[in-house]
Amino acid sequence: MGLRFRRSAKLGPFRITATKRGFSTSFGVRGARVGINSRGQVRRTIGLPGTGIYDTEIINPSSGSHATHHADAPAAAASAASGVPSTPPTAPPRHQWLAATVIGVLVAAMVIIGVALNAAGK
């Protein structure tokens, strides 16, 4: 079993996290958060508070990230040897990223409005 370490501190909507890999910071409210880790990756997370249901996505994977897949390496080597060019892997369409971002912003707005209405009612 590997040793794990994580410690975080919140200051309003900001959270600073220290792990054995380095520091990360995030901003958001309950249900919607955007963070940046020590490798420069930006992660967007949206969810339904209290349910455990959430969606997370790395918005800008860094070039040295573990998110890159090398499963096609043998196929690429074989196609290079045969002289037939292989097709490069394609990124998901931009409209999917845009839709996920819009949903994240809408969830964040609903959470902020809900918190404001709850505070005004007390």
C-alpha cells in the first residue's frame, strides 16, 4: 500500500491543497469547482451536493500528463513499417467541451442563487 498525504484549507470559495506531489488550488462553491494542480492541469468538477454524483474533466491536459494514451503505439509502429500513414487520434468535438462548461456555469449559478435565497430567508 502506498503512502498518501493530503491536507487542505478553505478560505471562502478558495481551497488550497497540499499533497506529496505538490500544491493545488481551486475555486468554487458546493456543487461546482474549478481547480489547477501542481502540473498545471485545470480540472472542472460539477455535481449534486449530498448525493455523491459528480462529473469531473481535465480541461487542458498538460503535455506530460498521464491522461495521454499509448495503446496505439504498436499499431503506429506497424503502420510506419508498412508505409501506410496512421490517422492521428482526434480530440472530442469542441461543442462537447462547450456544453459541459455551460452546464457547469449553470449549476454554479443555481447553487449561488440558492445560497443567497437561503441566507436572505433567515
